[in-house]
Amino acid sequence: MNRLFSVFRDARFVSAAGLLFVLAAIYVLGFTFDVEMAWVFAGWSIAVLIWIAYLVIRWTIARRESNAMASMFSSQTEDAVKAAPKEKKQEIDMLRKRLLEAVHTIKNSKLGQATGSAALYEMPWYIVIGNPAAGKSTAVLNSGLNFPFSDKGGQAIQGIGGTRNCDWFFTTEGILLDTAGRYAVQEEDRNEWFGFLKLLKKYRPKAPINGIVIVASIAELTGNRPDLTITLARELRQRVQELTEKLELFAPVYVMFTKVDLIAGFVDFFEDSDADERSRVWGATLPYDTDGRANAVSLFDQHFDTLADGVKELGTTRMSLNRSDGMSPGVLTFPLEFIGIKHHLRTFIATLFEDNPYQFKPIFRGFYFTSAIQEGVATHATGERIVQQFGLSAGRRLTASISSNTGFFLRNLFSSVIFADRNLVRQYASRSKIRMRYAAFYGAVLVLGLALGGWSWSYMSNRQYVANIQADLEQAQKIQANRLDLASRLEALGILQDRLQQLQQYRSDHPLSMAFGLYQGERIEHKLRAEYFKGLEQVMLAPVASNLESFLAEVNANAGKLHTPARNGGGVVMASTAASAGNAGSATLYKDAVPTNAEDAYNALKTYLMLGNRERVEPGHLNDQLTRFWRNWLENNRGNASREQIIRDAEKLISFYLAQAGQPDFPLIDNKLALVDQARENLRTVVKGTPARERVYSEIRMRAATRFPIVTVVDIVGEQNKEIVAGSHAVSGAFTRDAWEQYVESAIKDASTRELQSSDWVLKTSTNDDLSLEGSPEQIQKELVRLYKADYANEWKKFMQGILIRDFTSFENAVQHMNALGDPQTSPINSLLQSLYRETSWDNPSLVDQGLQGARRGLMDWFREAILRQTPSQVKLELPGAAKGARQTGVIGKEFAAIANLVAARGENKDLSLMKGYLEQLSKVRTRFNQIKNSGDFGPASRQLMQSTMDGNGSELADALKYIDENMLTGMPPAERATIRPLLVRPLMQAFAVIVTPAEQELNRTWLAQVYEPFSKSLATKYPFAADSRIEATPGEIAQMFGPDGAIAKYVQTAMGPLVIRRGDTLATRTWADMGVRLNPLFSANLSRYVAAQGGAAGSAGVNAAAGPAQTNFQLQPIPTPGLVEYTVEIDGQTMRYRNGQQEWNTFTWPNAQGQPGAKITALTADGRMLDIANFPGQFGLEKLINAAQRKKLDQGVFQMQWEGAGQHVALRFRLISDARPGNTSGANGASDTGLRGLALPSSVVGKDPATADAETQAAAKVRS
């Protein structure tokens, strides 16, 4: 059973069982989650490989440690031989050889065959300790164990080892370390003892020993005084404590009482025992108590009594079986003598295993009685006590001996008990190790927690990310649901494209929140790409392919009309290579292809072939041609969508499509081979007629374009500035300075002197052109250079014309852009102009002259200083052919001389240039904008900057514009000025444009505070501003707001004055670069009413008494009214009484200061009742009276008015005589309208768009009506 348990505890069995469990778990998980068997097999393979790796690593470690141990034996035995006296060197050397042979024998034993070279390490090691002469070595030697080299002259290697004070007993079942007895009882050998333990710990770190055997002689325990027994037990207990501490383990302790044969009667009692009985264990094996709760003394008493009872029964049995008179007296005395030694052994056990808070309690595994050899005089302790007690005479002492090759009770003790307990040892954790284990445990828990947290975080993030992608797909589907328009499809593709671009970025650098091995982006990306490319094929590739096929069909139909376009300056362009990959920046982006143009036909055919073969894709060429052959289809199908939005979406799709050219899932079209063959044949015919010089030049351009990258604005200014500066043209890589210096120049020289071979995959042709047959190499080279420089200059002109400073969308955005534009070191404008200068100045002879002059000046300065010892003076050299005082330029440099003039150093200060001065101006603008931003409220500072800019004084914007016009552009040709000035001025214009809105907001806030809110609180609810109000505004209140001295007039003069132009009562916006505040049309149209002196009301309060108020003179003529006897009209104290008599005109003056203000009409009926037809008291009584009448216009400016009230009506005729009020109109309306009735002020005076202004105007007009 123990052997079976040992198999289950074996590490190899456990690891194999663990492997089977893992394999079963993988299968169950695969079956549960419906995983393909291929993945299950892959999991099994990985698990098996890990298990094999574990076995290999374990075997390697054991082998290394075993080899290290064998090396220890070898080195220390050599040291022992060297340290031995001369007379013993031969003996010690022989012992050393036997020790090494023993090690070799163990490795080749049965155990060694199972574990290989690790046998020495895998075997159990037991340490034997005890006082000197306790019989340790004798017990081991006579144990009956199998020593592997017993046939070579001995049974053990004695006297050599770690310190020559430890015997190594190698058996086939284990290794016994018999330590010197003095280690147990002598303090002076403590260092040597600790050194020995250190060696054990070093070479067997996990389990230096498997158990401790404490050997004590019964003769010594029973023959000494009790205090000596206690002292011995304590010393041995200290050795056990040291073993526990130094080796850091808890090992079972076996107490072996030797020399039991010296107990009187032992020989007689066991002389009839056979070999099997002698090999048995005589003692007690106790339960393995790792907690130390068992009482060692109680267990000893219990089991010793059991053994004593067994001895008595055995003695009784022998006496009963022996019928003769010759029975030895030892059979009778031995049980008594055995029982008599109990109290001696009990004292030893009690001391050895006593509880001590300062020591670890040993694990008491058992106590055993052994006899290695049977010789010496037996003790008669019990017999002597009986003799003394009863006064008997002492008899003969028993000295009989037994002949035996092995001792008593040793064989099975080692084989079946001690060696069988090899796995009971367990490690002891010291304080430092406990701390380390706690640290390791909590560290592992922390790592596990972090891992679980990270995995949870990653799982949740990945799940949310997958949900977001799914939401994008659903949104794309929802956008296209029940819609067939192009805009919805482009929008859906844009959503998927944005997600794909993010997924591509996440391939190499996905967020930490989605890491930890759970990233799902790659799995989803494949499906998303498939959906995206499917939509792209429908929206872009299919229309483009259809247009290309239609175009090529037209080309074939017009094969006889194919021709090559004429080149500016003479010559033609060869069709076969004119539109090569490098021609990405051609100016045909918005030019329709012509089927009779061989160059367009070639480009179309090349594009058609590229779309069908990803290996031939050239992004630069496709970018141009896809736009050309897709543009018309987009225009025809855009519907109501914005053209700009469609173009932006299309460019976005093209850019992403071309970026995927190297991917295996790059979508392709199926070429119509018959169409391709016919187009090739027709183009070959045209190419045959192209001059060889043109073919060679085009071939050089094509090769240069494939070797050098195209140049865009973004390439120059960087990705960080692409939102500031944009460009609409890309320069072919063939037309760059690097291309000229590294390839084109040498290629032209080679082409002018030798034959050039070229091949065209588009037309499947190869040509051999030898230009040396057409003229001298110098002439040919000159012509090729002329063609190249002409195209070079045209490319960079188009590039310059396409540069654009993007709009500033907000003040914060303007600050960010100005920070970049105004940086003297990294300004994108400076980078552009410096790059333009570098790319367009390389053919200027002046640059070569400057270098040559510098070299000559340097040589002469060195000669003067080093040879003549003179201080060099200013040297002026004039090279032959150089115009005095003029800068020499080449063909390209002449076209871009303005750029060179801006960036070239001026004067003696080599760092000073016009461009540097311009950047300093921009830097000042940047500083001013940051000051405005830091102020918090943009309005006041923006209004002040706007005002000073228009005044041209104290404004960084005005100073910068002045610097541009008066310094940078002076003397510049109109054509170059028209190209360069927008680039320089645009940042200033954008900066000014962005402060217009804050300035308008500041003006509106001032208007609200000074005019609108006071008007709304005091006048808006009073008559005449509120037509239905019964409360009239006083003349003083009106004068405070309206009139030439009112709040409105003051606002226009102070707040708006610097930003507008006033001509009388007309306002116009003051502009800078055609920009200014936007006046509200409602405010402008009514300004004359706001600031004019108001008749009557305003006049009475606002003018002096001598002048008096402006007055109106009019006449009223009564009309007979049936049912009335008479009626009376009273206006400001002036009365007209009519009794149905003669109808005469009566004159009235309004306002009349002598009368009571107001207007009323009363009537007397025939029955004597007095009726009030109309009654309007107050300053505006006449106006209210007229407004309450039903008016009818008659001839000669006469109006008939009728009032109804109290069931009667009164009619009068009205005629205006004179009106001194400003803004008057003739007629009844003019006589009654003061210009204020129903007047409403706008809530804002600037910044309104026309639609809002019109709405306010209509609302105000409705109120007045």
C-alpha cells in the first residue's frame, strides 16, 4: 500500500495525470463552445509540448545538481588526500577512489538507470547524529543494507568527505551521513558543523536531508546519572534545532536505541531467532504529527508498555514450550531488565522532545531498539536491585554472544521505515523566507489581480469596440435604407473607412485598454474590409471601369485621328510614356480626356490595366486618372448633394483605396482583353511616328518618376500643419532637385552619347534609341535639358498656384494657426518658400559663383594670414561673364526669381532676408492674438485691433500688409506678384476676418446696454412707439433716445464711428481687405428717423424757446350729418362748431402752445343728447384722431375722414396747408405721422445676415401699419 501511495505521490505521475486532465479539459471546452477539432488538436499539441518541456527542464536541473554534487565529492576528497599525513596518503587516496567508484556505481544502479545522472540527487539522504561511541557507524554497517561496492574491499567509505569527520554510507536505497559524535557534544567544533550543513544546503537546496536519525546507546543511558542523560538529550535537541534552522526544513526524527544486546538476558532471549525475525523492526512508528500537538512522553509510555507486554508474552511462551531443565535464566530476566530501563529512556525522550518556546519542536516519528553486534558485558540493573533489596548473593554475569552477519532489528528499520518515509520532509520557512513568500504571494495575487483586471478591462473594451463597429455597420445600412442616392452611399463608405483606418492604426499600436491578448480588431477587420471593398467596387470601380472602357472604345473608333499634343515651345509629347507614374501632378485633374489625344488614351489604358493587376499599381498615376474618369459620373449622380461634399468624400475614398494597393484583398476589375489589344495596337502606331528624342526624354522622365517620390504641400509642411496650409497640385518626382542631381542630369548625358534601351509594359513594346545619330552630343544634351527645364518650371508654377492658406474657423483656431504661421523656425509658409527656393534655384549660375568666390576668398585669406601674416581685407571678385551688380539666373531660376529675392540674404547681415522680416511681422501678429486670447473677452480687444487696422496706426496687421506691399513685392512682375501676394497676405486676411465677429458682438453688446435695453424699459411700451398704449412718452424721454443729441446718435458717433463711414444720415461699412462689420439693413434704413429732430414732441423739449417748436397748418371743412343738430371739433384749444349751415374751411395749427393739448369731437342729437364721437387727450391727440378715422383720398390733396361713435358718425374734409416737421409727407398720412409711431429698434445693429434683417424689417413694418 505504501508503495502504491508513493507512486501516486511521485512528481512524474502527478505531472502525467495533470497532462491528461488538461487534455480532457481542452476537449470538453472545445465541445462546449463548438470549436473545430483542428483547434482542439492544436491545444493538445501545445499542452503536450509544455509537458515535455517541463520534464526536460526538470531532468536538466536534477542532472546539473547531481553533477555538481559529484564534483563536490571529487574536489573534497582531493583536498582530503592533500591534507593527509604522508604515512596515510596512500590509504586516503584509495578511499577517495572507492568513494568515486561508489558514486559511479550508484549512477549505474537500478535507480540510476531510471533517473540517469540525477540518481545521486534523487536518492534520499538521512543524517545520523549521536554522541561518540553510541554505535552509529556500527549500526549502519551491520544493517544488512546493500552497499554497491561491498565486493571491492569494504562496505563503507569512512573518514573522508566534507570535513573528514563525516562518513558517507552509499546504499542502493539511500545515502546515510554518519556525522562525527563530537559534533553533538563539543561546542568548539560548531563552525565545522555549520560548514557541513552549508554544503548540504548548497547542493540539495530543496531537501538537503530526508530525515534525522538520533542514535543513543542504552548502556550509556542506563549507566550514567540522570543529569548526564538530560545533558545529552539537550545537546542533541540543539543539533536538531540547528538542522531545522540552517537547512530550513522539518524532517522526521527517528530515535534509535543501540546496544540493546547489553541488557542482561538479551542473548539468551533472542538466541533462537531466525534471520527474518532479526530483520524485523522492534520499536514504535508514531503518526506523523506536523502540528506538534502530540505528547511525545505519553506516546513513548504507551508504546513502550506495549513492547514490554510483548516481551513478557514472548518470554512466557518460550518457558511454556521449554520442558527441559536447561533453560537459560536470561529468558526469565530479560523482560524484567527491559522494563527496568524505561525510566532512563523516558527521561531522554522527555528532554529531547520537551516544549521550548525558543526552539522548533522536532517531529517525533518513532523510537526503535537495535543491536548491531553482540559483545561486551551485559547490565543487570533489575537483578542488582533485587539482590540489594533481598540481600541475595550475586550470581554469574551473562556474557554469551551470538554469531550473526547482520545486527538485530536493523534491516527493515532502514528499508521499510526510514527510507520509506523519504517524502515526509517538508521545508521550513524562516522569517526572511516567510517575508519573501508573503511578498511573492501578494505579488502573485497583485499580478493575478492586475491580470484579471486587465483582462476584464480589455474584455469590456473589446466588447464595446466590437459593439461600436457593429453600430457603424448598422448605421451605414440605416443611412442607405430606402435611399438610392450617391451621397448616402458615400457617407456609409466614409463611416466604414474611418473605422478601417483606425483598425489599421491599431494593428501595431492598439490601446492598452484592448490589449492583454484579447484584441479582436484583426478578426473584425477582415469582415469590415470585405464589406467596404464590396461597396467601393459598386460606387467607384464599376463606374470608373465603365467610363474607361467607353473611352477606350472611342479611342479605337477614332484610331485614325489619334495624335500627340503639341508642346509649348516646339516639339511633341510622346504618348507611350508622357503620362508615367511620376506624372501624378499633371494639370489635367479637371480636364476631360480627349479620345483623339494619344497621351490621354495612353493614360486611360495604363489606368485600366493597373486596375486589373495590383502588381502594376502606381498610386500617383491612379490618383489623377481615377479622379478624371470618376468625376463626371459623380456629377451626374450627386442629386441634391453639395458638390464640395461629394468631392471631399470621393478624394477620401481614392486616398484610402490607393493606400491599400499592397494588400492581398485589394479590389480589382476584370479587363476586356480584346479591347486592350486593340487599344495597344492603335497606340503603337502613333508611337512609331514619335521622334526618338521625345521617346528618350519621356523615358528619362518615367524612370525618374518611379525613383523619386512626388512632392505635395503636406510633404513640405508636415502632417502637423496640413490643417493650416493646403495644396491642389502634386509635383512629379521627376521634377525635383534630387531627381536632377541624382539621376536626370547623368541620364541626359548618357542618352546623348549612347544607345538607350527602354520597354513599355503598357503597350508591350521595347525600343532602342540612339540619339548620337541625330547630331552632336552637346546639341542633343542641350535640347533634352531645355525640354526638362521647361516642364520643370511649369510643374512648380502649378504647385505655387495651388497653395492655399485654410480659413480660420474660430478665434481659438486662429490663435493656433497663427502660433504655427508666426513661428520663425517652423512656420509652414517659410518651409514652403524655402523648399520652393531650393527646388527652383539649382540652375542659377550665381549659386556656383558664390561657392567659387567663397573658395577663392578662403584661399586668399589663408595665404594672407598664414604666409604674409596680414589681416585679410575685403576682396571683391568678378567672374567673367557676370553682369556687374546683377544676379545671374538660369532658365528655372528666372521663372522663380521673385522667390529667390524673398529668401536670399540681403546686405552684410547674412541672416537678414525679406522672408525673415515677414516672419517677424507674423510673429508680432501672433503675439497680439495671444494677448487678445489671454484677456478672456475677445470683443473689446478685437474691436480695438479692427479699428487700429483700418486707421493704419498701431496695428500689427496693417504693419505686416504694409511690409508686404512696400518691401517684399516692390518691383515684382505682375504675374509673379499675383501668385505670391495671396500666399503672403492670406494669413493676415484670415486673421482680420476672424476678429470681425468678436468686434460685431462687442458692438451689439454696447448697443444693447446703451440703447436697446433703455428703450425697451422706458419707451417701447408708450405711445407713439406702442400704438395701442394709453401712456404717452414725454418729449424729454423721446429726446434722450432720438434726435441729433439722443443716445442713438451718440452710439453711432462713438461706438461705430471708427468702423463705419457716415454721409449725412447714411451709413456704409468701412473695410480693410474688403472686410468689415456687416450693418443690419433695418438699422441703416431707419437711421434718419433715429437721429432727426422730431417735430412737436422732440422739438418742444429739445430746442430753445425763442425758436419754438415746428408747427403744422391744416384746414378742416365740415360735412352735414343727418341726425345731428350740431357737432364740435376741438384741437389743442382751437374749436370749430358746425350746425349744419354753410360749409367753410377752418384753419388749425398743431401743436398749439396756447391751448390744452388733445383732440376731440362731440355732437348734439335732435333729441338733445350730447355724444362724444372721439376724444384723444395729450400731445399726440391729433395724430390719434387722424389714425382713428376712416380716410378717403379726394382730388387736389384733400382727404375725407369719418368717425363713428355712440351710434352716430361725423365726417370732415382735411387739407394740409404747411408742415415744418422734418421728414414730412403731404396728405393726411403726412400730417399725422411724426415718424415715431410704432417704431421698434433692432436687437442688433451689425452682424445680421440679409434674411434675418429682412424678417425684422417686415415685422417692424407690420407693427407700424
